[in-house]
Amino acid sequence: MASGNSFYITTPIFYVNDAPHIGHAYTEVAADVLARWHRQAGDDTWSLTGTDEHGEKILRTATANGTTPKEWADKLVTEAWKPLLATINIKNDDFIRTTDERHETNVQLFLQRLFDAGFVYSGEYEALYCVGCEEFKPQSEIVDGTGPFEGQKVCAIHSKPLELLQEKNYFFRMSDFTDRLLALYEERPEFIQPESARNEVIQFVKQGLSDLSISRSSFDWGVKVPWDDSHVVYVWFDALLNYVTAVGYGQDEEEFARRWPATHIVGKDILRFHAVIWPAMLLAAGLEVPKQVFGHGWLLVGGEKMSKSKLTGIAPTEITDTFGSDAFRYYFMRAIAFGQDGSFSWEDLSARYQSELANGFGNLASRVIAMVTRYFDGVVPAEAERTDAELVIHAEVSAASDLADASMEKLAVHDAIAAIWRIVDELNGYITDQEPWALSKDEANRERLGTVLYTALEGLRALAVLLSPVLPEATARLWTALGAVGALGALEDQPLREAGTWGQLPAGTQVSALEALFPRIEATVN
Ligand code: MSP
């Protein structure tokens, strides 16, 4: 493994002011499914997640809770953010905290290099700041407040009043990069995805970029500006650098060359930071820009972005405690077109769990294993003469796995799952048509029965491989029940891009009992 192309994927690093809700978990799952897919396909994969711990927002939260920001961050990382990864079964390669020494030192190194190259100057600044976004807001995101904030200017995202800040700051000459960024978007249309996100960014940059304030002097919770320790580095400038400090920037050039550039998965609210500020910073430092920035949509509640500050956050464990982590991963990746907003509903989750996971996939697996146990003492039969019905299944498995890979390549995770699900539907239809239970009644049909059940088992073998990035637990259980561990090796070592090649499960393999992959859920939800 790990001999193929480099694939480095990142999630945003999460603010530790509060515990995660399912919107955060959504970003994590998407990046994890893509990472698992590439890892299993043999690409030299690295997946990074972590936490964003500096800045005024964290400082204020810690102070309000009567503690220091570092103690607060430690607590949230240990009690909330790292446990989230287990809750939704994330297999990350690294977890970076912006308070890590490896990060802080190299943020200073990066900034010093920009300063030495003449890209930083000092000046006075007065503008409206949103602590929720940790951003001086552009005019387009400043709106008039309503209700308790009537008469005030509020942030369009947080609906909270903006603060007028007036400070001496250091500035990054971002305006120098307007034309180079526009040329980049033009030359590499896939650089920002989806298309709607790309268009928005282009419109924004076309208006011309301003220089960016990159330091704060009214508080001290951050990385110190190397040549002036009365300033700390602006939290976004600090945070964006995690993507390079985590893979050796400034300390391990070989590792850095191996991993960088990255594919960044981010919510659309923070797309501009990643598609404008970040590449401008990298260009100024003479580094390669990211491979791709993908802006996904929001989970909505009542038509608005789910958020803790608006008290609409749902904790991921509320879902996984009942449905399990596989169902969580499947539901959000399948039900929402990646790149678009989606409304979460318990009814939709329950309905899909029942019809697609339990009845569609789970039942298929249980029935086939049970029939092999009953009719062939649990030994995988040989495939005898193939009819058109089998050839249709072979072609479908092969086409679906190619289509799934092509969709994952485009980060269209929902399309990839839909393609794989065609195999589930085809196999269910095939079994209904072939009626193995009827074939079993006459010894003269023994070979035909063997062919039908072999076809179903091979289909399940392909499904286990293709679905393991999305449903790691259920597919591992299926893999064991198929007897495939002994015959073919560990599931995560199965080359994903060859999943559609027919005939891999050897006849003679012993299958074993399979408990329901997606058990019936008795408790009524909410
Ligand atoms: N710390 C910054 C990111 C720095 S990256 C260099 C940040 N953190 S965050 O915790 O507020 O958000 C992290 C991610 O969660 C973002 O991609 C954001 O879009 C995502 N989500 C937060 N609420 C969400 C929904 N309701 N729905 C989908 N994603 C959501 O921003």
C-alpha cells in the first residue's frame, strides 16, 4: 500500500469554544470517507484534522468560564473533540492543535519570511469585527439588526452585533495578489468546487482585494509576532497555517514535499479564507497553492445553519447512540448532495435506515449467508454456467465500481454511494427473480442454485469492499461472515479500484453466521 499518488486531505480545524454538533461531524465524515477511499485504493494518503485554539472567541469563552484559554482548550479537546472522532469512527492520521509547539514555531517562521520579503507593513485600522467569525466583515456581510439588536449592525452569519475595532495592526499585502488569484481560478477551474462556490469567489476577488490585517494588540492569546511581541498573529492567519505545519513545513522538508499540496474540505462559510487568503499567503511565501478547495453546504434547521450559538445544535451522540456510527456516516453522505445544503430530519434518517440499510443492504446480506448455510452447509459453491442474468450482475458491479471511483475523484460522495447502491438493488432483484428457495427443492437444479448463490456472494464481496469507507463496521462484519478474511486478507487491504473484477471469492470458502447488520430499532425516536 501507500505506493500510489499522494492524497492529502484536511478538515477545517475546529474552534474549541464549544462542543461539536452534527454540522461539525458532517465535515469530519466527508473528509474521512474520502480519505478511507483513497487509502484503500493504494494512494499515499494522509488525513488531518485538529483544533483552532487561539483568538478572542476562545479567550472570552475561557474567561467567562473562569479559566485560562489553554486549560479550556485542553478540556474541550480531551472531553469533546477527540471523543467525537471515536463517536463517528474517524480514522485520521494526525490531529493538530494550534497550541502545539510544532505549529507555533513554524507560524512565526512563515510570518518572518513574509516580513523579510516585504509583504508585511504596519498601519492603523478601524473596522467592524465579528468575534463569532473572527473576521473584519466585508460590507456584503454586514446587515441591520432586528429584535434586541434593532439599530445596530450585525453579522449576516451570526446575527450578533459587530464590534468597532480601532488598533495598530500589521498588514499583509494581499492586494498584490488579486490578478494572480484570478489567473489561478481561470487556469485551474477545479481549484474551487463546487461551481457555485467558485463563481462566488471569483466575483468577490474581481472587486479587488484589500490588504489583510494579520495581527492584534488588544489581547495576547495567540502566537507572538516574531519581531514585535506586543502583537499576536491574527487567528485565521495562524489557523490556516496548520495545513502546512502539520506536514513538516519548516522542520521536515522531505515530509512536506511528500504531502503538500492538500485537498481542503471546508464549509461554505469559510470558503473565502481558504480560496482567497490562504492561496495568497502561499503565493507570497513561494509555496504551492492547495490542490483543491471544496466548499460543502450547511446542515440546516428551520432553514438556517445549525449552530450552537442559535441553540439548534444536535450532538452527534444523540444520533449514534440509537443508530450507530455507520448509519450516521451513511445518512449524511447519501441524503445530502455534497456541496449543497441539507435539512436534517429524524423521520428521514429513520426511514432511510429502515429501507436502505436494514431492508436493502442488511437483509440482502443476511438472506444470502443464511441460504448458503442452509443449502450448502456454509461452503461457498462454485459458479457453473452463466446465463444473461449473471452477466447483467457482472456488468453492473464493474460499472458501478468504476462510476463510484470517478465520483469520489470529483468529491461527489453522494453520487459514489448512489452508484454502489445500484449493486444492492440489482442483487435484490436478481434473488427475487431467480428464486433460490424454489431451485433448492429439486436436486436437478443443484448447479444452478450454486451459480445463483455464488453470484450473490460475489456481489456481497464487492459491496463490502466498496462500502467499507462509508460503513466500516458493518462491512467488517460482513467480510468476516463471508469468510473473506482467510481467503482474501483484511478488508482494508482490498484494492478498491479492482473491487469490480469478478470472481475473487474462492469457491470452498466457509461462511459463518451473520447477525443483522442494521438491527431493527425499537425505541421511537423523539
Ligand atoms: N476554526 C475555523 C476553521 C479554521 S480552518 C483553518 C472554524 N471553525 S468552526 O468550528 O466554526 O467550523 C468548522 C467547520 O464546521 C466549518 O467548515 C463549518 O462550515 C462547519 N460547520 C459548522 N456548522 C455547520 C453546519 N450547520 N453545517 C455544516 N457544516 C457546519 O470555522
